[in-house]
Amino acid sequence: MLTAIVLANSQEKQGFAREAAEQAARTLAFLVSAAVQGLVRDAVLVGEDSAALRYVADYAGCTLVTESDPAAALVAALSSGRAEHVFLLTAGYAAEPPLIDEIRDFLEFSGGRDTLCGLVRQTPRGLAQRLLPVISPLAGLVAPRVRSRDAGARDLADMARRLRPKVTFKAGARRLVY
């Protein structure tokens, strides 16, 4: 089982603070099917302290972490999760059924799953990204919770650099909001 951590940090993009709640709500909506299937145990929403994000977190029944420092927010989110593994996902992306199935198989059948991490990229949008999937933007990460917390990362990209995922999922996350 996973703890889904939706990163709606608008501190990085001050002009998009109003969109953070919409992006978080759309991402959480796509995680409902994973929760129904028994893959996602709980959810944590990371973002600035706003009435809109508090409403989304309350409505979705997830924990809201509102630390102003991104590194402290990530540590708090990782500490509040209850599952052994975490699924860090940037707000505004949809984890659709093919990706959910691939993550389930990764957790159930991969050897050494206590140390392995998996990288989730955005679904390729153009010819260049289809030919070279490695240039698709980073959308998420699946990793052991304790290992992620001990990494001391500031954001998702820093977490991916520190954990060095050995697996990149073939199914990507679809961008919902541009």
C-alpha cells in the first residue's frame, strides 16, 4: 500500500497560487480509483496555507501540510504518511489506470522493493518526447517512505536525484492543467 503525497507547492510559482487548489483537487480525484482498488491507503496534500487548499484537503479527507519551507514540508508529509511506500505526485497530473496497475505490479513483484524506487514521467506530448521519453518532465516518484524521509530532499526533483530510481515506469502521468 501507498501513501499518496500530492505536491501543490505554489511557493515555486508565486503567480499560480490560485491554480494550486484546482490542480490538487483534480489529481486527488484520479487517485480515488487507486484507493478503491486498495493501492492508496491515505493521502497527504502539501501546499501553502490557503482557504482553497484547506477546503480541498477537508473534502478529500487527506492531511494538509502547510510548512513554508519546502524541505520541512516534504519531511512533514513523509512523516505523516502511514504506508510503507509513498507515491509523490505533482499536483496537476493524473495517475490513470495503466500507471496504477504498473505501480501495483512494481510493489508486489519487484525484488528488493524495500530499496527500489520508481520514476514517473509525464506522458509524452510530442514526437521528441515519444522518441526520447527521458526528456519528458518528472511527474512523480514511488519510493520507500523511510528512505525518502532520510534523503533530506527539498523537492521532487531533488528527491529523484538523491534516491536515484532504478525503474522508470512505462505508463506516464497525464498532465491535466497547463
